[in-house]
Amino acid sequence: MSVALNISIPEKPVRKDSLVGEEMEQDNEVVYVDAENDSIFSLNNTASAILDLCDGSRTSRDIAVVVADTLDVDVERAFKDTESVLEEFVVLGLVA
């Protein structure tokens, strides 16, 4: 049985300041270390781009528009996927 969680995404998400990223070109991913608690996170390039766009100036819809334009996909599809990624970021404490 699956339980749906109601995760609240901030209106204009902000990436946690203590995150330091290192691009791993051979793996098409970015590895982040949270200098505050030494946690390590590995994100694909799209998720990393979403995280980088979390600067407090954009809504999740604004971020989705950038993703849609960059990947040449439908905005509504990008919005749904962006919201899902942002929910995970909230749970992991990567954005506030």
C-alpha cells in the first residue's frame, strides 16, 4: 500500500548555502556535499540544474519553464517533474 505524503514546496525555493557541488562528467551527474553535516547527494544533470535554479527568485513554475526551454519539452510535463524533484529536495533538506 502506497501512502501519499503532502510535501509543501516553498513558494520560491532557496538552495541550502552549505551545499558544495562537483560535476562528475564521466557519470553525467553532480555530487554535492553538505558542509554542515557531511551528507553526500548525487544528482543527475537535470536535477542539479533545478537545484541551481533554487535561488529564491523563482517559483517552481518559473523553474519548470527554464527546464522546458532547455530540454525542449512541454511546460506542463516539466512542471510536474520539477515539482516532484523539488518535493524530494524538501524532504532531503536541500532547499527551504
